[in-house]
Amino acid sequence: MVSMRAWSLQDRLPGTLTIPLALTERAMPTPTPAELMIRVSACGVCRTDLHLVEGDLPTRRSGVVPGHEVVGTVADVGATTEGFTVGDRVGVAWLRSTCGACRWCRAGRENLCLQSRYTGWDDDGGYAEYAVVPAAYAYRLPDAFDDLHAAPLLCAGIIGYRALRLAHVPPGGRLGIYGFGGSAHITAQIAIAQGTEVHVLTRGEQAQALARDLGAASVGGARDRAPVQLDAAILFAPAGDLVPLALESLDQGGTLAVAGIHLSDIPALNYQRHLFRERTLRSVTSNTRQDGVELLALAATLGVQVHPVPYAFDHAPQALADLRDGRFHGAAVLQVASD
């Protein structure tokens, strides 16, 4: 058996802060006819991974390998796969497959497909030396970003881009960003480059300093009121108690987009104070492949500065613990390949 190293999800011990991952030896995956096998060079550490290992997301498969911001090179190509060859540099994102036939897929809204599957949740992801992906869901990556800097674009970048679109910021408008981690620091740069006035509300001096460095018009604490009425806002922090605060900061007709896959409970809302005058509260669910194509091209065109925080492959649990405890700003990335 040709084996590889991979981090796999274990049962969580109640009442502990231990990250339930184990470094295991397992068989190297074999691509199906429509798949690519990838030698992983880097894999971003996303907050969704943290939600999975902490039990905020239900486990869909015992022992699954997390990780869905995967960068690597094609090591093998399935028999019916076209358009890729061994040695090509590719990326793998959260959305892994859809049915392609339901009304959501046919309407260009494949992110809502009820048969969709996800990398690192339904099927093994990139916290491993090798991974497989359906070729139709693999991305070609811009040369402008090396592997370390490309990895966070594949979820943090894509979901932030989708959230920005769904927030419907008017040209030259004012956008509030709540939370400033891996996704927000990419989204803010795109918004600013497009002429948006960005106001960041987040905890942590390092995150606040990064927001200032990237050109935010104002920076405040996570539970501060925005200094101006906002045309739109995006909530990246998984804290439901921020929803009323963000809604109160919206001008009439404004939209609050919630970008995370998990959110703590939202307190009771007051219709007049929070929603009246056509304010909108909406969720953002996964992404389409087109979102990914657009984001990767836009990030390269705009010269987006990704701020990766590298971790050795053997230190994956520490990366997740540091993300949980807010010990870094930017986006953590596992350096998987040994050469």
C-alpha cells in the first residue's frame, strides 16, 4: 500500500479545549475517471474547519480529513478527464460537487443544490499530503499568487466576494465589516479598490492595525457603533449578538449579509429599530464555481495582498487553536509539501 500522512477528525472529548485531530497514515487516494489527484503543497485553515472540529457543524463522515483551501499540483488524472495534465497547478475549494440537474443548478444557483457535497466535510480535504477532486470543480490559479498566498483565496476570498456582492453596496457607498480575519481582510481590499468607503469593527489590536494599514476609513471595536450610517454591512464574526448592532448602523434600504456557515443565536430583533425602512438581513450560503473564477481573476487584477500566517503541516491542531483564540491576524496556512 502506498501511504500518505493526513490529519483526520476524531471524536471530541466533552469539556476539553483539545483540537480533536489525529495525524494518521492512510492509503493514498486514487482518482475516479472524472477526478484529479493532487499533491498538496498548501492548505488554508478556515474558520469553517474550526466549526467542524468543535462540533458547531455536524460530522458527516467519521475520520474525515478537513481542509478546503487546497493548493497543489496534479499528480494523476482520471481516465475521462480532459483539460488537465500532470504537473498543472490547481486549487480546490469548499464546493466539491453538485447534481447539475435540479432547479437551483439550472438557474445558476448551484450553491443551493440539495445534493451538493463539500471538501473537508463530506469528502476528504487538504490536511493531507494528497487529495482528489472532481476535475470540474478544480480551479486554475493566477500566477500572481504563490501557493502560500493563493490558498486563502479559495474560501476566505471566494465567500467574502460573494458576501460583498450580496450586500449590494451602491457605487461609492459605505460598507461596515464586522470581524477582520482571513476573509474580511481580502474582502475589504476588493471593496476599497472598487471605491467603497469601508468601516471595520473588530476585536484585537493586531486585526485593527491591519485594517488601518489596508485603507479602512475607520476602525473600531467589535461592539462599537459605526461612525456613519452604513449602506451595507457584512458580518464575518460568528457572533449572533452583533446582528442587532449591525442592523442599527444601517441606513434605510441597507443590507446586512452574514457570511459564516455558523452563527451563535441572534437576540430578539425590534422591527422598528432593526428592520423597518426596508433594511434587509440575509445569509450567504457557500459559493458557485463562477464566484471562484471571478474572485481569482479580480484578486490578481487588483493586486490583493493576502496576509498568510504559515504553519508546518505537523502543527495543524495548533493553527486551529490559535485561530480559535485569536492569536494571529490574517489567514493561517498549512505548508504541506516537504520540498
